[in-house]
Amino acid sequence: MNVIVNGRHLEITPALKSYSEEKIGKFEKYLSNITEAVVTLSVEKYRHKAEVLLKVNGVLIQAEGVTGEVYSAIDEVVEKLEKQVKKYKEKAHSYRKGEKKPAGEPPAAGTEEKGRIIKHKKFDMKPMSSEEAVHQMELLDKDFFVFANEITGHINVVYRRTDGNYGLIEPTK
């Protein structure tokens, strides 16, 4: 597994890098197919933030932790990742033999601030079922997910409703 440690408004010391690599490296024994882990550590005033993105067979597992100290932020994000990795493994093993395993990419979405696009992302969209899209959305801990429907080939959106259920938006032509 390739572990990349980045710092925003924070200098990455060798001790901080090795601590991050050690904590994230333990996920290899749970998921042998992790290709890359991107750790981003940042500081804003007295808030230390740790964000981790694990790439597993085309599936992205993401978590973040915010505390008053950078090492505890890393510990917090590792705890959150443990829960998400367990959820991922349970879902992967719950599929019956012969059915597809979940796979996907995160949504392509720009966030707006004061009416202008401040972030632009591009992602490869692998065709998937709506159930796989919901699973990917849960792994990314997001409220919506944009995906290519494997049956129609159209771009669809699944989203989390306030009642705890999910919604699906399909285009009509």
C-alpha cells in the first residue's frame, strides 16, 4: 500500500509521517487490496484536522477527524475508518456467490461559495446498480452520489432522505 502524507498549513515532520503511516498501515491486515492511502493533515487556528482516503478495488473509503491536537485527530480518523472498513467488509461478504461485488467512484460535484464554483472534480464513472451506488455513498459518508446506471447507461443520483431512506433521481428523455 502506498501511503501519501500531505500537510496544509502544517509541516510534516518525520515523526508525524511515521505515526500516520503506522496507524494507516494496520488496515492492510483487514483489507489486502488497498492500493493507496492519502492522509491530509491541516491546522486552522486551534483545530487540527486529519483526513484519510483509502482506495480499495476502485472503491473509496473516506473519513476525517477534528480535534485540538494533531495526533489525537489521527487517532480519531483511524477509529472512524475502522467502522467504515468493517461496514465495507460486511457488505462485500453479504453478496451471494455469483453476484457483483460493490465498486464505484465518488460523485463529480462542485461546491459553491457565494455563487461561484470553487472546486472542480473529474472522476471515471463505472456503471453500477442503484444498490451499489447507495453502498458507495455510505462508504464515502456523503448525502448523495452520482453514478452511471448499468442498465440504462444514463447518469443517475442517489441521495439520503431525512426519513433515513434513499431516493433515486433518473433523467427522462
